[in-house]
Amino acid sequence: MNSCWVRGKGGVRTNSYHHIVKVWMSVLAQKAEPYKGLLKPLVFIQTDAVFQDARHPDLDNLSKVTNDALKEGLGIDDKYFRNISGKVRIADETVEPHLIFTIWDESLPKELIP
């Protein structure tokens, strides 16, 4: 996921995301907006992923980008997010690469927690 950062002069990482990452974050934030006001801190975010091949980002690194996008969409400071790494699989001819985010807060009954 280090490739999400823009490299500045001399290859030094800047504090700016690559354009395509910003677009992805904007789409995720828009998808989260209908849930704004429904979740209360603490918010748990489980990420399950199907990647194209074995060269995939670490889910912990992916969570930084995900948290920034969901912070915008949900209107909750990401210091209240707790990330959980879910299952990681490699895509095959029957399954396209994708990410699944399961999001809940402390009010969810324990028997329903994934």
C-alpha cells in the first residue's frame, strides 16, 4: 500500500495520496454517507479481501486509507475506529478482486458480531 503515496523530489514520500487513491477514497466516503449519524464510537471495521495475485497490500496498511475515507463519509473521527483484518484470498476465474468492509459499533449484540 506504500504505492498510495505520492513520491516527491528525490523519491521522498510526501503527505499526499496518489490521485487514483484519492478517487477511491472519495467513492468509499460517498458510499458511507447514508450511514452518517447511525454509528456511534467505538466503530469496528473488518476488512475481507480478494486480491488479483499474491502481490497485495497488507490489510493494516490498507486500513489507513480506508479509515481516512470512512472518517469523511461517516463523520466520525478515525481515532474511534478499530480495524480487524479479515480473510484474504487470491482471485480466480470465478471471482473478481474486491474488498468487503463490515462495519458495526458497540451497540451491536455480541451474537451478531462477525
